[in-house]
Amino acid sequence: MKLSRMRTWVIALTALTAVPALAQQPEMQYFRPAGLEGLNVFETPKQNNVPFTGLKVRVGGDFALQFQGLSHKTGSGDTLIDMASNFNLPTANLNIDVQLADGVRMNLVTYLSSRHHNEAWVKGGYIQMDKLDFIQEGFLSGFMDIATIKIGLDEINYGDAHFRRSDNARAIYNPFVGNYIMDAFTTEAFGEVNIQTNGFIGVVGVSNGNLNQTVNSGDKDLGPSIYGKLGYDSQLNDDLRVRLTGSFLNSPTFGNGTYLYKGDRTGARYYWVMTPEGGSDNFRSGRFAPSFTKFSSIQINPFVKWKGLEFFGIYEMVMGDVNETVTGGSYTQLAGELLYRFGAEERFYLGGRYNLVTGNASENAADQEISRMNFGGGWFMTDNVMVKVEYVNQQYSGDGFNGSVLQEGKFDGFMLEAVIGF
């Protein structure tokens, strides 16, 4: 057995043995709980009933393991690799949260094992400030009653889909196994201010637009990326919650790259799909990322929960240029996710998701279309342990894929996933 694989199983066993100790976890202020309690939590809430009693350290973790039974085919004439039904490499995260002061918390996430890297490496971290009493007691208290300040190198708050996606092994908030086809997620050096008052939400942020940090710009035309969000989220009565947000991101220079849709370096969930025979593993297989290096994007997200019935949607558009000569491209993503949660504490759910991406790389390029259907369900065995199963069918069409392995391509089959998050 390879050392990396042996280490991964040791990590898995460590995560399993840590579950009985969950009750000993210290409470954090302004914190999204892990597991069932954290479902459908987006921005961390401004309500707080946890007193500050000194520095606290919370060590948590995530573990995910999938059994994959997928098949694929292409109309290009290429031969695809033979995929067997088998287990994927387990993935694991290590999460450290530290309550540094009253209303001040640090978060650090380390990917212990992922599809793209077997070795441990840091995803990123940030400091979150919901009070500024460390400057002076009551300093800007009126403003900080509704504001949250985050600074660090971590995922930026663009759109709402990133709150529900699988982040390597943190898959407990995702009702399905895969993320969306155009997966808006990136870790960059950033600073942002979130405002939450009477149900209204506002976010303004700036990042350096880069995934890999360096002071050596070479001949790149670097510039900051600006992003923001406006929305409303309210529990209208005991049965009905309604949320609607709109986000934007503007990357105005050619030097920042395409990181908004290529920022997840841990890899996609559908392993080896649409890979030609003799090819190497494309760790983002099954996803699609526009190649724009200068772009603007918007994402609109409705969320409605009525009793056990839950809907989450995406309308997203990205417009940009590949370089100074290949310009005028655009892609649109539509998605709708309908779930029914039932049983004691809604520990069971069934549902489906439809996802469609259409567009072209430039104003003169041929059209491309990718569609995906997911059907499945899951069970929270405990608050922090869940299992889920899904059927997925993804198809590629459009002249823009001609001459590639994706021409008239398709993959489908079943996935099972076991998840621990604490």
C-alpha cells in the first residue's frame, strides 16, 4: 500500500474516533455550526448568545468517501478510459477555529487529503470581527451590531452556491455528491464587510484576484477584483423562509486569470469522466470553467423553504475576454434544486437538481452546451454523520466541442457518499 494511501486511511480512522468527543467542543461566537445544525446557514448570523470567557480553540474535521459507478462515452471517435465501479480516494479536512477576543475569531482550514493533492496543504484562513472592543470598549458598537468584517486569504463571498457546495471533504451541507457545472469558488487575498439588518444583506469586498500569491508580477497586468452582494433573508413565519440575493464580481485586467471558476484546487467529485485513453487525470473532470482572463459575472440565488420543501436556484452570467484578440465571450448557468426533507428533525431528504450551462468562448466561437440531471437522497444518521446516494446524467452538445473528447459526450451512473463533519 502506498504511503499516501495509508496515511489517508489513518486520517479517516482518526476522524471516526473523534466523533464521540463532539460534545466537548467549545462554543464559538458568530459561528456556522458543523453538521445538521448548520444546514441552510449562509452568512454567519449576527445573533450571539455565547459569552466570551477567554481564548478558546475548537478543532474540527471533515471526512468524505465515495463509491463511484459511472460510465461515459464520446462521439468524437476517441477511446475513453475504462472506468470500474470502485471507491475513490478518501478526502479529509482539518478545521481550526480560535476565539481570540470578544467578537473576534480566526479560522484556518487544512486539506489533509484531496483528489488533486494527496499531501496536506493549507486551503486558507481569515480573521472575522463582529466587535471592535479590542480597540476600545463599545468602539463603533452601533455599526458592529449589524456588520461583520472578514480579512484573510480564503473563499470570497460571491453568490450563495458556495455555502452549499462540497469543499473537499466538507460535503455535509451539499445534498448531492457533485457541485455545480460552473463552480464559483476561489481562495484569494481579500477583505470584505457584510451588513445584516432586519433581513437585508449587503456585502462589499475586494480581492487581489490571484489564487497563487507572489510579488513577482512578471509582465502581468494585475489589478484588484471588486465584488458585492445585495439581498433579503427572512423567516416570515414558522413554516416559511424566503431568501433572494444578487452578487457581482468584476475582474478588470488580463493578469488575474480565470480563478473564479478554477479556484478549487481539491478536484471535482466525478473522477476520470470524459478522459481519453492514455490521458492523465483531469482533477476538474465534469466541471466547466470559462477561459476568460478579464471578465464580469453576476449570480442571482433564490432560496425558499416551506415546511420540509426546499428550493435553491442559480441564474449566473459571466462575460469576458480570453485575451486582447479573443473577445466578447459569454456563458449562462441555470440551476434549480428541489428537496423534500422529512422525518424527525428532517434527517431524511429526497430531491433533484437540474443544471445547464450554455455559451461561447468569444463572439465568433461556436456554441457550447452542458446539461446535468441529479436525483437522489440522504440520511443524517447523527447530527454529524450522513450518507447520500445520487444518479447523475451529464451531456455535452454544440459545435463548440467538435474535435474534442467532449463532442457529443455523456456520462451517467450512480454515486454513494459517506460524510462526517464536526
